[in-house]
Amino acid sequence: MKLVSTSIILLAGLAANAQELIYPAPAQEKTIYLQHATIHVGNGQVIENGSLVFSNGKITAVGSNLPAPAADAKVLDLQGKHVYPGLIAPLTTLGLTEIEAVRSTNDYSEVGEINPSVRSLVAYNTDSKVINTLRSNGILLAQVTPEGGLISGSSSVVQLDAWNWEDAAYRTDGAVHFYMPSLLLPVNNPGRSIPDDKIKVSMDKLNQVRTFFREAQAYNQEDKHAVVNLKFEAVHKLFTREEKLFIHCDLVKEMLLAVDIAREFGFDVVIAGGADAWMITDLLKQYNIAVVLKQAHSLPVMQDDDVDQPYKTAAQLQKAGVLFCLSNEGFWQQRNLPFEAGTASTYGLSKEEALSAVTLNTARILGIDKTTGSLEAGKDANITVSTGDIMDMRSSIITEAFIQGREVNLDNKHKQLYERYKHKYGLK
């Protein structure tokens, strides 16, 4: 009995540790030459039968008539395959939570309402089992975002092949996140506790945030401080526009308040959510406010909206000239990000516009478009190779992926379990 129990424990240990054998890739050594592929640049351009060269982690050339590869280059013939920029997942708690029902694995929020000095990056867990499932669908970068309270802290962009959070950091503390108190009156369900005047409570919280920003503005205008205030220090770069303020809201009235905050303090504001953004596109464009649209595969906010409104909002923003990108809620759900783009491409966006909504547009909003988001010379070699359309779950099979020129391992827990049970039942 003891021997049997020991064997079971050993087998369980081997299965549990299987993903731990997936190591971060070493730095690129040889020049890599991709040829005979359909290259989707990410800026709307498509190169048929194209080639792409990258060395030392940077793209050096991309086009249809490139010189023959150097003798010592590694050549990959991608005949019939598609090459894309690595997709970017904004607004995710990836690496900050592992099992939603297990409190000890959740590290995305802090106690209190105003915590701008909280840095999500230092809590990012590179050993998360979820990360590899994103890479397998072509997602190579993510914006790790805190939640909870009113001002929840700063987000950072990470690359998804790292030993620790220091290695993962791609852009550090690029945005501060403010969760707008909801101005939507809840349905009066029996047994549910609702404040007597919910709108007043929400407006009081909003005024609390305004007061904080006014005090922080005064603090940051001082040459010297008798006492250092970490919370005021944490929002200093909002006033210099070196960082952005992501305001999480959906309703028109909430977004109008967000515009008002942008005007009062001169912040570079991004609307996160923006379900009703299609109603105020002129205003958003006037004040140069970008929108990160949350999960399209959802119901509309208001009962009298078109049932397919979440699907077609992206096309309406594109037509109006508002900078936007697509996101998916949560953390494990991020693997479906390319298919959210596929849905948008059937509701008014072209295929290349939909691709930009999960690559170059996202990079612009996150302030990393000089280094990634498109396949152009001088940018990081963040590259995904697919057998088919990356936005079509029927044909998209990611065969290769490179982060800063490093060829990453595309294995994950899901694939390992698939192979395990194929073996168990004798399936080929």
C-alpha cells in the first residue's frame, strides 16, 4: 500500500512539474531569415511571398525582394504560412491571479480606495500556468493591470517569456488606473442592498478623486517638500503626460466626466471599457482620447441598444477616426483575443484593421509603438507565425513565435493534458 501511494505521488509530481520544464528562451544568436510567407505588417500593409530578417532581437529588413540570406543565417521556409506582429493584450490581470476561487493566488488589488503608488509589475508571476496558453495563440505582450478601489495603481507592459518580473518588464509603469464609480442605477432585486442614493454616493467618490488630483497637482508644483507623499509622487508623470490615465467606464455620462478630468488637469486620458463610445466619437476625437474596448463577446450595456452593438462598436470608432484597440476581460480569457478581432472583422472592420486593433493600435495606446506593434525595420522582433488566419480559430495554428528575436517554446498545460489523455485512451 505504501509503495502504491508513493508511486501515485511521484506520477502526480511529474505531471504537475511538466510545464516547469518550459524554460525562457536564450538570447538570439544567429540571424534568422523568414521567407516565402504572407506578411501582415500590422499597419494595413500585406506583403505576398515576402521575407523578413531579424538579428540581435531587432527586425533588419522586411519586403518581397530581399537579398539572399547570409551563409550563416538560419532560414525558415514558410511557404503557405502567415507572419504577424506579436499580439498585445491590454487590461489583464495575467500573472496577478491564477485561480480566481483561491484567494492566496490573487494579488491584483490592495486595501483602500486611492493607491496610485501600487505597482502591479512587482506582483507579476512569470511562473503562471496561464501565460503559455496565451503565447500558443500568438499573444506575446500584455499590460498587467491592477484592480480594486478608485485609483488602483500603475500598470506595466510585460513580454511573456521571462524568468522573473525584472526580465519581463517591457515598459514600466506606463499608466495609472482610475475606476470610475458606476452611474448606472441597478435593478432593484429583492434581497439586494442598494444605497438610498447610489448616484450621490458615486459622485462623492468622484469628487474624492478630483480632490486628490488637485492636491497632487499643488504638491508637484512645489520645489521642495517638507514631507514626501508617496501617493502624490506616484502621479507626478500624469501631469507631465509621461504616463497616461486609464479611466475605466462604459456609459456616456461617465465618459463625459472622464473628458472633463482630462480638460481640467491636462492628462493624457484613455477610456478603458467604452461600451457607449460610439455615441460620442466626435468628442473623443476632438480631445484625442483613445479607447480600449473590452470584450466584444458580451451583451450591450443598455436594454434598448442593438443586441450586436458590442460587435460593431469597433468599426464605428474606426470610421470616426478614434484611436482604439481591443481587449478581453480577465486573465485566462486573453487567449481568445485574436478571435475577438475576428468577430470585429465580420462587423465592419477589414481584416488588417482588425489586426491593427490587437497590435499596432494597442502599442500606440500603451506608448510602445516605437519598439513593437508592427513588422518594420528597427523594431523588436516580436513575431508570430500561423498556418492560417490568426483571427480564425478554425485555421489558426501557431507554429513559431519570437519575442525580441528569441524563439519561444509554444508548449503549455493544455497541450500536455491533451497528449496525456490521447495516450491514456490509445488515440493517435
